[in-house]
Amino acid sequence: MSFRKITIKSGNEEFTLEVTEEEYLKYYRPWWQQKKHEQRNREAMEQNGYTEESYEAWRDNASEEVGIPDMELPGVDELVEKKLLLGVLADAMDSLLPEERELAMKVFGEEMSVYEYARVTGGNRRTLDFRKNKVMEKLRYFFREHGFDV
């Protein structure tokens, strides 16, 4: 069984340990890789103009004092409103036919152009553009019926 000597530094203290090759590969090498990864991230952030103070301000939620815009988590009201709107959107999508739903998901959700969608599905671009407009009309009607101004 082979042994390795490793040195661990913490603050002003330094420890030298003798560990087996298996222990090294299982525990210390991943730990060392993580530390190097964090060091590289910190160096990259410093090159982009971030400082350790800005990180600490963000962590302590005092970012506005350092000149960083407010980054607080959204409130419960906003989350509830988003959940309700997503529910209405899901109902609107359920009201469409399967072909219309697929068209809407690709063109509106994934922002695929009608030309690309026509090429992928093998359909006529003008026909699909006409169907896209009909789907938009159906969705507008659905949202108006449910009290949303679009």
C-alpha cells in the first residue's frame, strides 16, 4: 500500500499528514480540486471588477450601500401572482388543439421562426403563418374572457 504526504494550511497553521493513495483519491483530491475551482472563480470575478467586499455586501444583503442594485428575492405576493398567471397560461394552452399547442410552444415559447418550424415539420410557411395568427386570436380571446387585457 502506498502512502502520500499532504500538507494542509489553515490560516497560520500548517499540518502534514500521511494518507493512503486510496484516501487521497477519495477525499483530498476532490477537496483540492474544489478549492482550486473556487480560487479560479474568485480570480475571474476580480478580473471582471468584482471585489470581495461586493460579495460580502451581497451576502449580507447590504448591496445597495456598495452601489450594487437591489437583488432581494421576490415577495410572496409576486410569487403567488406569477403562479396564478402561469395557471391561466396553462389553461389557455390546454384550450388549444394539439397541433395549435405545438405551433404555439415552438413559435412563441422557444422563439422559433415560422420559417424554421415549416422547414422542420415540412409544412407550408404561409399556411403555418396563417395558423399562428389564428392561434394568437384564440389566445387573445381566451385571455379577454378571463379578464386580462391583451
